[in-house]
Amino acid sequence: MPARLPDGPAPQLSFDELGTPLREVTFVVLDLETTGGSSRQHAITEVGAVKVRGGERIGELGTLVDPGIAIPPDIARLTGITTSMVGGAPPLPVVLPSVLEFLSGSVLVAHNAPFDAGFLRAACEQLGQAWPRPPVLCTARLARAVLPRTECPSVRLGALAAHFGCTTEPNHRALTDARATVEVLHHLLERIGNLGVQSLEELLALAKTASAHRPTQRQRQQRHLARDVPSAPGVYLFRGTGDEVLYVGTSGDLHRRVRSYFTAGERRRRIRDMVAQAERVDTVVCAHALEAGVRELRLISAHRPRYNRRSRNPGRVWWVAPTAEAFPRLSIVATPREGALGPFGSQRVASDAVDVLLDAVPLRRCSQRIPARNPTASPCALHELGHCAAPCAGHQAVEEYAPAVHAWHDLVSGADDAPLHTLAATVAERSADERYESAARARDRLAGLVGGLDRAQTLATFAALEEVVGARPDGRGGWELAVVRFGRLAGAGVAPRGVRPMPVVESLCASAQTVLPGPGPLRGAPPEEVRLVYRWLTTGGTRLVRCDPSWSEPAHGAGSWREWAERARAAAGTDGAAAPSEQSLGRA
């Protein structure tokens, strides 16, 4: 049921609450002339830049640049800049620092901005200067977002200058074109007020869409919901009229992210429908992005918000496990148990894994239930082909079948990789017999099996650890801290710059959640959370502060086959119509 619109106008937010007001934004409108179109192969010949704020021009910068190479004749005809003109001009190493200083703290504006920004960024890389990563606004994209094609079919700078009646006519000289772009920018800014664009964030979002879009009346009325949202990392929950959770999301800046739902930049129909039904926004401030990500997963699993796509099948994964019977077979299950392999994202992927696994271990392929004593079924075609010992017909006793079951458990746990060696030998034999296509298929299946086993063993080993404490640099001289127990995030905190981290770690461990291990390879932890926490601990410069017990891989696990699998995948990428070499098939 749609939410009832409130009586009267919604509370008016200040510009600060809605984002950086456009009247307070400093724009540097830049134009470059170059010797060609590639920032890697060509050079800058002229720089023109105009700084504006609040509709007023507050500075200009213009200079020729000696590119150190001859200017091609066609470029000289286009721009009027010749090799002799730039002969006495300052070179790029002299000009670039002045340009970067002029640009500092401003929004970079250019017509066809990827071109100009790309040349500046390449110049910084070439000269060892840090690229300041300014916000970039392209007036060509903004014009296409604001002006209907029926009004202005072309968004070339000359066409826009003529359309708006600008006093400066572009002529392919840097400063002149920059001045013309300033006039075009101001005309476009006058037009976007009708689109509900009031802040820099909304302006950049509008230009990015390259398609005019007005926020709905309900979006504008709901802007007050962002008023009290803090500017901190965390999780936000949109709630409906019945206090139900409509949507859960996470952000490094809650205020900015929630505010964006009420602007022209939000174009998803599904989310706009959600915003129309929202009555309030709750937030959970988190210590850092990892905690926010974990809380998001848990909240989506708990509330199943109907506007989160992940709610349709939250955390649903599949496992491959042997059945509990006298002659076990491999089955695909949703609830893992000891000895299961996974997780797999879909039943199809799990089924493909079963096919490959049965090449590695001689478990039966049929689905019938076989009694331990006196089975009386007739052997199937697989027995005649030598792929099954026919326990269904009494040709194989439980004791004779048991080694295959043990081989499965040893392969999955990483205790024995003999089945992988057997499959690798098959690849080599087929290659030696010049059965290259068959060998390539066997190689690719084995590489897929190695990858699946490696991922499963890595997560299972990690989830078995009683406690892991990680510390990641926060980029500001401090540390983000996490306590992980049996694959779950049990505590999160920060040690800001100047604060000794170890006392914070001790306090965090003392107050962290108690986690009891559950059943299955991941000790009952949700697979998505285990993957998220593992990724955080093993990337981004994270350091292990504490680990109990020690973190190690199985001695005969799939991890020792990573190099082989990488070579196999590389070979698969080079296989063509010609027969692959023995080395590409993994023999070397």
C-alpha cells in the first residue's frame, strides 16, 4: 500500500544538508591543445584555464607549451599553433606544477573532459607527479543530459556556444575555448535548477547519466529523512509505514549515500518506488567498512527487505556431500555437513563439480539406495563400461567400496591429493597419444576441480580458527581492527592516529562476541560472511596481530596445485584451432 503523502510541504533542508551548494563550488574550466589524440603518444602544446566561483571569473591561466616534438601539419592548420610558435615556450615540467596548483581544491571542468583529464593525468604519471584526482565535470555530457536533441542536436562546443549566443567563439586555442566553455557551463547551470539539482553531488550525478531526469515530488518531499543521518561508515535501513524494513544498504559516508536517494541522480524505478514508501531511515554507525559489510549481510538475512535483490535468495548456496548409507554416493545439498565440499553458487555449478569429482574418486554414479547385505539389482551399463564395480548386484562388498569413500574425504580435507595426480596423468597420457582435444578437455576439468577444492579448503581452514585479530591501515595513520572467531566477525574497532593500538586490541578482544562453532565445513558460519571477512584479512595491507591456532593450509591440499592450475588456465586461453603443445597441456 503506498505511503500517504504528508500534509503540507516537506521541511526545507539547507544546502549543507543536501550536499555542497553549487554557489560555493570553485570550477576550473580547462582546455588543452595537443599534437594528437592519444595521451600516451602525443604531447600538450597549449594550456588554457579559467577559474570561476558563484558565477564570477576569479582567475585565468594560459600558456603555450613546448612539446619537444614537431607539430603535425594537420594539427597546425586546425589550431594555428606551429612548431616555431612553441619553440621558446616553457616545457611541460615547468608548466605542469602551475596548472596543478591552479586546479587545487576545484572541480575540473572541460568539454569532452576524458580527453583533457586524460592528458593531464598522463603528464603527471610521466613526470612523477601525484594526480590530485579532482572531481571532473564534462560539459558535453551535461549538455546532453539537460538539452533535448530536438532543441540542440549537437553538443559540440561551437554548436553550444552558438545555441546559447555566447560572446566568445571557440577557435581551437586553449584559453579562448576555455572562456567559451565557461559561458556554456553557466547557461547549463541556469537550466538545471528546474531538474531539482542544487548541489555538486547532484550535478555530477546528472552529468554521469547523460540523460535528463527529474526527481519525483515524493523524492523531494522525503529529503528531510537524510537530515539526521551521520557522516560516518555504517549501514542504513529504509523503513515503511508499518516499520517494516524496505531496503538495507551500506556506505562509507551514510549521510552522503542516503541523501543521494532523493536527488536527480537516483534513476532506478525500483528504488524510487521504495523511497516513495519510506517513512524513516535508521542507521547503524560502524567502525569501518568490514563491519558495515557484515552487518548488511546479517540484516538482509534477518529482514529479507523486498527491495534488496539479494533478499530473493539470501545466502543460498549448495554443497556436494556423500550420502549416509552403506554405499555412499555424491549428492547436492543445501545444508552442509561434515565432509561436504563447497559452497557453490548454484545447483548447476555443484552438478558440474560432481561430474568432475567422479572422475577423481570411484564412487558410484547411480541414485538408487543399495542395502548393505544381499543387494539383488542388475548391473547397469556403467559396469559393462568399466566405470562401476556394481555394488548394486553384490559384486562389491561394503569393505571393498570403503576405500573410495576414504579417498573422497581425504581429497576434500586435503589429506591426500592422489586423485589429482591420477587425473593429471590422464591429461599427460592423452597428450602423448596426440589426442589433444580430449587432453585439453581433461586439463580444463582438472583445473576447475583444483580451483573449487582450493577455495573450499581455504575457507574451511580459515573458519576453523578460534580467533584471528587483524589490523588494516586506515590511510590516516591509524588502524582498523577486527576480531574474527570461527569465520565470523566478533568485534570491530579503530585505533586512531596517535593511539597505541595494542591496548585497543586487548579491549576489543575482551568485549568481542562469543562464537561457538557449529556443524559443517565452515563451522556454521554464513558463507558470504566468511568470504567477506577472509578477503578483508588477506588484502589491503591487513596484518595479523593474533591467530589461534596457527593458520596453515593442508599439506596435500589443492593449494599446492595452484601453479599447475594457473598454467592450465593460461594454456586454455591460447588453445586455438591448432593442436595444443604438450607443455600447454600441463606436462611441463
